[in-house]
Amino acid sequence: MNSQPEHRGESGATAVEYAVLIAMVAAVIFVVIAVLGTKVIPLYELTF
């Protein structure tokens, strides 16, 4: 009789959690670049 619980499939759940976390970070980076990009572009268009 085995008294220890089985941990089958735990690594798969962790991989999915990491994938969701990376997707959320990528979405935040995309939004920040999209919002700040429109404000930063005029700084590079300065003419002398």
C-alpha cells in the first residue's frame, strides 16, 4: 500500500501556468509600448 500521494500531471499544470504568465506579461508590454509609443514618437521627429 502506497501512502504517499501521486504527483502525476503536476509538471503539465506548471507549464500551463508559466505559459499564461508569459502571455500576460507580453500583453502588458504590448499595451505599454502602444500607449507610450504614441507619446515618444514626436520626440524623435524634432527638426533643427
